Amino acid sequence: MLNNEKIRLMTRMASFDEVEGKKDIAVNGYFRGDYICFQVLKSAIYGTVGFAVVLALYMLYNLESFLADIYKMDMMAFVKDWLTKYVIVLLIYLVISYFVYAFRFSRSKRRIRAYQQQLKQLHQIYEEENERRR
């Protein structure tokens, strides 16, 4: 006889394995601080590359005026201005990244705990079936 509860439980578990399980299991291999630090470090690298691309596009867009004023402008002030903008943008981006990855880590841990609970339920169902057969 089919056990509907066991079938539903196994279907939910298989769905979890296919959709979210692979990412959650990968996240579960890290400590919280290690995972967040690694993700924030990646965000810093991506943020730096993104800012460099935006700066290059800005300079290409204003190339004519930039080249006309290059001898009149104070290069140290120009670099200092852009470094200040870079630091502000990067700090905001990293703070947002920290909270996003902390939330993702906690959500992943919750889903893994629920999955482990489902495994325990499935094990208990199998134990009950084995006892009935004896």
C-alpha cells in the first residue's frame, strides 16, 4: 500500500534537491563569517571593476573637453575627487553586499535545517514501516 505522506515528503525533498539544494549545500560548507567575507571580497573586486569601467566610459565620453583642459587642471585634485567617489561607492556597495549575503546565508541554513527535519521524518516513516512488517 502506498503511503501518501511518504510520497509527499519525498516529492518536496526531491524538489528541494533540484532547485535550491545544490546552492544551499554549497553554502552549508562554510562558516557564516567565512562565507560572508568571501562574498564581500568578491563584491569588492566586482565593484572595483565596475567603477573602473564607469570611469573609463565617462572619460571617453568627455574625451574632447578632458584633453582640452588637461594642462589647466590640477591632476591631484582630479584623482583625489575620483578616489573619494570610488571609496564612497565601494563602501555603500560593500555594506549592502554584507547584508544581502548575511540574509542569504541565514535563509540557506533555515532551508537546510528544514531539509534535515524532513530526512528525520522520512527515516521515522521507514522505521515505522519496518516495525509493521515484522
